[in-house]
Amino acid sequence: MGRLVPFSVFIIVPAGELFLPIALKVFPNLLPSTYEDQKAKDLKSSKLRSTRRDVSDFLRKTLRESGIPLSAKTRQREEFTQFFKKVVKLEETLFYEYLLITI
């Protein structure tokens, strides 16, 4: 049995090389980022951005529904976000009228 341990390297290494493509297919993040092409990097970053946005929206919604009092800074941020969304939707002429009304 002691003689088989050094010899097992000659069996395990080539077997590992044969199973490397299968392992990369099952675990795609196993490949170092050095070998990633630009398309894969863009896809990964857009997926990460999307996930972060979804989690952020979920947490904001949960905070609003929980009834926890919001700080003044958070309230101002919410008001500004709503105002900015209205600005984007309104045309320029309506924007100036709305601006004069709110001031």
C-alpha cells in the first residue's frame, strides 16, 4: 500500500486534467478573471448591478412598510427622488410652472 501512494500522482493528475472542462462547466467562477473576455466581464457587472438594485429596492420597500420613522435626511432624499422623477416625466414648459409652484 505504501508503494501505491507515490504512484497515485501519475493517475490523479491526468484524471484531473481530463475532468477540468467538466469542472469549469459546473463551476464557471473557477476560472481566474485573467482569462475572462470583455463580454463576460460586462455581463457579470450588469448582473451584479441588477442584483444590487433589486436588493436596494426590496430594502427600501421593507423600510417603508415597517412603519419605522424615517430620519429627516431619508425623507429629503425620498422627496427629491419623487421630484426628480416628475421632472423627467414633465416637459420643460410644465417643469418651470411646477418649479414656480413648489417654491
